[in-house]
Amino acid sequence: VFDIYQSTEASFKKPFRLDKMRAVKDEKAAHGITVGQSPATILSHDIVNSRGNSELLGKKGLKNHQFVLEGTTRYEGKSVYKISFRKKTESKKIGYKGFLYLDEKSLAFLYIKTSIEDEDLPQVKFGNAPIRLLMKMMDIKISMLDDETTISYKKVGNQYFLNRVSSSGLLSMKSERENYDFQLDSKMNYVVTEIDLENPISFDNDETLSMGKQIEGQQSTYDSTFWKDYTIIMPDQDFGE
């Protein structure tokens, strides 16, 4: 459970505050390898809000992909434009395939489904340069076998905000030195439960988490009373009706 502070007036280097964390780790099955999320990866999934750095919606991403207007369809009771995209055949960079929905009236982003092009999966690199050097020294090879992300946005007041993110990936983990070769199924989901537009308060540096810190590695006292309210995600619309 975490809070994110966003502002169009200033740039905050540490806009992520971790409220509570719990983790169940199977060290034996994972061979001591820890795979998790950081504030940087959490924020990067909001590709509309961070589109300047997006490999799909940024300037370079728009040049590397072909977008096709497929027509109109319905999404959550609204008429939307459906736009499909794929990497251009001449592009040498890692590319994406999928589609997105734009609200027909406002042209706001409502939904994006994206996955890495199959032929580009072997090019995906994990970690920064020091981590990759350490992995090489320890004879650890990680490669991406599958990847898919869905992102949805919701209107609050007169603006659209991130609503849900769901990401899944299949990784190959190999090491001749440690004598293992297995696949790791990675899934990540998060949902925005509250947006404060009236009185947003920025965070103090001592209560925020650095962008590169792994969330699963943080200390947090387990509180069953706190977590019981976060076990079930209530629907945001009346499906019975």
C-alpha cells in the first residue's frame, strides 16, 4: 500500500511513500534470486503521465511504431477510438505491439494493452550496469520469454487519472555455476483506491522511498487489522445493474 504525490508545477525526486508492505518469499524455489518492484518501475507503468520517457508514446517511440486507427468500439459504456500499434519493420530498437482506446469525445486515454514484440524479447536487459556486471560474475542469465501489460484510466472531476495496472511476464533463469535452470512467472497488479484533489500534501524526504529501492526489501511490521481491509478490491461499478 503506497501513496504517490504528483504535481505539474515542480519535479519531485522522491514522490513515493510506502505505507505498508508484506511479502512471502520462497528462497529455496527462487534459488536466492529476488525479483520485485521499485518506485521507478511502479511509476513507469503510468505511460501517459510519463510519456516523455515512454518507449511507446515518447518522441522516439512514436517514430519507431506504426499506429493504425481501427475504427470505433464500446468500452465501459463509452464510444471509443481503437488504435492498434506495432513496431516498424525497419526499427532496430525494442518495440511493442497492442492497442489502445481513446475516448471519442475528449480523446483521453482510457485503456492500453501492450506487449514486447516476440523477436525483441531476447534484447530485454535486467538491472543497471553494476547489477549486470555482478550477474555476469555470478554466471546468472535472465531472459524474457513473455510479457504483457494492461493499463486503464478513469475520469475524476474534469481530469483523467491512472486507475489500474496489470503486468505479467515469464522469465528464464539460468546459472551453470549454481546448477539451476528454471522459469519464473512474474505478475504485478495495482489499483488506485483514492485520489485527493482538494488538499494534496507533498511528502517529507525522510518518509519517502528512493526510486531505485526494492519495495519487497523494506522492513514493515505485519498488522492483520490493517491488511483485512485490503484483501478484497471492491468493484467501481454496479455489475448487478
